[in-house]
Amino acid sequence: MSERFRPKFDSQGLLAAIVVDHDSGDVLMLAFMDDQALAATRETGFAHFHSRSRGRLWKKGETSGNVLTVREILVDCDQDALILRCDPAGPVCHTGADDCFFRKLEGEHLVPLS
């Protein structure tokens, strides 16, 4: 049975978007989308997000060229979070790492994954 898509944005007009690699299933990053970012993503097939630090829409890879081609959008049961299954065109993290989750917490320290 199909249900109508009615995204539930939070009080700041955002919802969480978890980006995973379409082929491997690896978690690549977490970002936030507003209605404009969600619409741009659906229209273009490239991941767009709301930059909280810049207060504006941004296309992932707009300066680096490391765009995320969205292959599938999964919606959670409450429609307040998404998983974007993507094909990355290069490193995803702004640090140059393949993904944003390259460290683990050990006690009070962040330790690089080996």
C-alpha cells in the first residue's frame, strides 16, 4: 500500500539526511535538508543540503566536484529522516577523507580507524 510523502521538518525547518554509498552501504555523512534542498535533490538527482553554518542551500560538491548522485531516497516511518543512497564522485568529507566517519571514540579521545 502506498502512502503520500509528507516530510516532517523540525522547528527549524530541517530534517536529517544520512548519506550512504549505494553499492557498499557504507555510511558517508550526515547533513540536513530543508524543503528547498529536498526539492533541488529530487529535481536534479544530485544531493543538495541546507548549510546551517552558511544559512543557505548548497549542492554537495559544488566547489570540489565531489558530487553525490542520488540513486534512491529512503524515508523513515515518521517521515522526519531520510537515507540517500548515492554514488559519490570522490571523497565525501570536507577534510578530504572518503567519508565523515573516519574516527572512533575511545574513552575521551578520537582515534583514527585503521
